[in-house]
Amino acid sequence: MIKAILFPCEMFAINEVDSCYQNEFDAVVENGDFELFFYDYEEFVRDGVLHLNKRPEEAVNAMLRGWMFNGNQYKDFYEKLQARNINLITTPEQYCQMHLFPRAYNLITEDTPRILVYPEKEKTVDLEEIKAKFDRFMIKDYVKSEKGTDIPKYFDKQTLEEDFFYWLDVFKQYRGKLFTGGICIKEYVDLKKYGENTNEWRVFYLNGNILSVSRNSGQKDFAAEVPKSLVEKYRNLPSPFYTVDYGELSDGSWKILEVGDGQVSGLSDNQDTKAFFRGIRVS
């Protein structure tokens, strides 16, 4: 059972929650059943030093709510917490399984767009191979794309090599130090729109249970709901706490758009935060 929640602290204030997590922190405090810890995220990713606001006297099972780590950082974080009597519910192997999309792909292949993977420093991106497999495609690394930038939302069979590799370099510059794993080329699909908004949903799963199902793209209540049968289908992926993002396609069918580790996945806008942590308490 989860007894504690870890939040990142505000910069230079180890006893204050990061303001980005204030709403979640307030919901946990109101719930009243969890011990709370703060850690300095910036110091850890910069220097590898774990600074906590306090240390429990006895071992406690804990859930992280915070910013992303790469795989090596998470392993180091996990082990240093263990040395301080804090046991995160998600192991480093489980974290990477869900955080790195190519690692999770084989678990969801039949319900997600196809991909081609080019590991960093191991395999050169082959545009001809990509064009032979996909009519349209988009660029991401093992974790994220760069939506909302000037990078084209998709490329196609008419894309020139010089243009593609220019944008590939731009993508890597945008990702910077957050660039993870290598290049993941993903088949582009058309999402259905209701007005100006697509119809995307985020589902949190905890210990094989559906913790929450929420609208995740600003869509209105009249947009179709993600099919319950599809949500149920992915209840038992090999991690205790993870997210699956579902999207409705223009033809009315549904696909998995992303998966992620639940600890570093954000809540949806307007999600019932108090209900979310009540669900964690009883899971």
C-alpha cells in the first residue's frame, strides 16, 4: 500500500512544493492519509545529489509525482531513495518499460500507429526505408514529439531529403538535453476534431485498476468517450502505475497515441484531483 507521496520542491525552498504541483499537493493534504516528502529535482538532475526535506525512520512505500527523468537518472534516484528508507512503487525497469515508447510498443502494437526506430549512435535514419513503410509520418524521440513548434506536423513521400534532415536537426535542438534514446518515426494518423479540438483521453492505471479516465485535449463534453472495452484491454501492462493516451481518429476508430510512466505523467486539465488521490489511497 502507498503510504507516502514525493513532490519536487520549489527552487531554493526544500520545504515548499513546486508551484506547478500545488493543486496536487493541496489535494493530498486534504486527503490526509499520506506522508509527504519534497526533493530538489533541479539539484538532482544537475549534480546527481539527492536532497530531501526529511528522512523516514522506517521503510515506506511511496509514489513519485514530478518531472521526467531519463532511465539512468531514475535508477540513481530510485536507489538513493531506497538508501533513505523510501521505496518507490515503480522499479527502474518498469519505469523504462513505459517511459520509452519503443519499449512499450510491442505491448500495444495492434492498437497504435506503426513505428520505425533508429537508436542513437547505432542506426542511421533511413528516409527511403521510412517512405517505403509510411505514406505520412512524424518525428519523435523515445519519449516525446515537439508539437506546437514550427516543425511540420507530418512528412510524406514527397518530402525532400534535405528538408527532412534539416527538420530532424531542428527537432534534436528543440529536445536538447531531454533528447532520449534515438529517433522514433511514427505513422501519422488524422484525429477527429470537434470544433477546434481533437478528442484525446488520458487513462491512469494503478495496480491493474483503472484509476482515472479524463478528457485530455480541451474537448467539450459532447465529444465521444473512449470505448470502455479498449480501456479495459490495457489494464495489465507490466508496471504498477502508468498512463495510456487514447485518441479518436477521423473515421471514428480509436488508437493509442502514447503511453507513459504514471509518476511523471501530468493530470488532465480540469481533472478531479481530489478524486485522483482518493483512488490512490484505496488501491
